[in-house]
Amino acid sequence: MDQALSNNIVLNVSNLKKSFGDFHILAGADLDLKEKQNIVILGHSGTGKSVLFKCIVRLIEPDSGGINVLGQDILALEDEKLTELRIKIGYVFQGGALYDSMSVRSNLEFPLKYTKGAKRTQAELNELVEEALVNVGLIESIDKMPSELSGGMMKRIGLARTLIQKPNILLYDEPTTGLDPVTSGEISELILKIQEEYNTSSLIISHDLKCIEITANQVNVLKEGKFTASGTLDEMKHHEDPFVNSFFK
Ligand SMILES: Nc1ncnc2c1ncn2[C@@H]1O[C@H](COP(=O)(O)OP(=O)(O)OP(=O)(O)O)[C@@H](O)[C@H]1O
Ligand SMILES: [Mg+2]
């Protein structure tokens, strides 16, 4: 059995490096995500948090290092095998990334219609779309256009569209940024509920303390292209490195 899977590790990033020209963004990043774990990634703006996510799904090719997803070396996969594995990784983009010209219903149907092997009847599509919308508490918005949604609603719909693929691993890029504290709390509770109901594992990029408090079982700090500290939120708050505890002041 694969070493990574035998320890309940669903995602392993090892010695990952990525430069853009002379800018060394990721400089040997290591990370293990275990089953049912929610890890929050903290790091200053521009340190490569989003680049890390993009490398994990191979929207960006890393220069060197390893990425193992659910026991498979994703960097070695191509075509269909890569697509199959990507479906198991739900990437929740900042802002939701909905198609403006499509209704909520069509936005949610889209990934189901265009993934391989998914020949579903309209009745099956309706059922899946409705289930996903009920899950995020927005079934009444099914026929709305994205322009009719608030920022918080758009984030929820973005989440519903990711969940509809039933991913094993979720990557949330700043899921609560730009939202008021109440909506931000609701989205964070939703992230927790999703983890508990679907037994997913998540990486969450966030510097929103409330979101971290609600969702994180572990916090990892990215500094100069490497993860330099990890532990519980409480351990991070009292960490000896002033760089680490500065995030909580
Ligand atoms: N495709 C690209 N080409 C060139 N440079 C890039 C590319 N993508 C990202 N970068 C650079 O890599 C660095 C890290 O970007 P990244 O988006 O990962 O930052 P971040 O940690 O997510 O920051 P923020 O908290 O502001 O979202 C930045 O300097 C950015 O300009
Ligand atoms: Mg970013």
C-alpha cells in the first residue's frame, strides 16, 4: 500500500518549489493533510498561498518536489487520469467564480454535464442541484442570476457548485474575505458542517480569526516559501516565533 495512504494522509506536499523568474515563491514547502482534517494556512500577502493551491490541482506546474493526492502522484498523471483525480479535489475560488450569464441552476449543472462519464438524466441533475442548494441554504435562489446575488450568497453558490462533485478534498481560498462578520461566521459554520457531513479534508487559506476559530483543527504558517510552524490555534497564538503570533495581534 502506498506510504502516504497508510497514515490516513489524503494529501502530501513535499519539498515543493516554484519560482517566477527570479522570484522564488515556494522554496521547499512540506505539508500533510489527513482524513477529516481542516488545516488553515496563514501567510502574508504574496507569499504563495494561492500558488500552492494552483500547484495542487496543476493549474500551475511546480518546478520540483512532490504532490501526492489520495495515494496518487498527481504530477505524473495526464489526461483522463488527471481529470478523474481533479474531480476529487474541490477548489473553492475566491468570489465564487460563477458564470455571469448562467442562472444558479445552470451554474450548478455545468460541472455535472461536462465531466466525463456523467450521463445523467435531467431528473437526476435536478435532484443533485437541489440537494446542493439545500445544503448551503439557498434553494430559493435556484433561478436567480449571479448579478442578483449578494457576495455571501455568491460564496455559498460557489461552494454548492464545488460540493456537487462530491470531492474528498476541499481547497478554500479566502472563503470569508470581504464578508461582514455575521455572514463570515455562517460560511465558516458551513465549512465545518461540510467537513462533518461528507467526511472531507480541507485546506483553508484564511486570516479571518473567526473563520480559523470555527474551522481549524490545525494551523500551518507559510513564511518565505516554506511551512515554518504548525499546531493548534492556541499553540500558534502562544508560539515563540514572533512572526507566527503576530498574525493574532
Ligand atoms: N502565473 C503567475 N506568473 C507570475 N507570477 C505569479 C503568478 N502567479 C502568482 N505569481 C506571483 O507569486 C506570488 C505569490 O502569489 P499568490 O497569489 O500565491 O499570493 P498569496 O499568498 O495567495 O497572496 P494573497 O494573500 O494576497 O492572496 C506573487 O508575487 C505573485 O505575483
Ligand atoms: Mg491568494
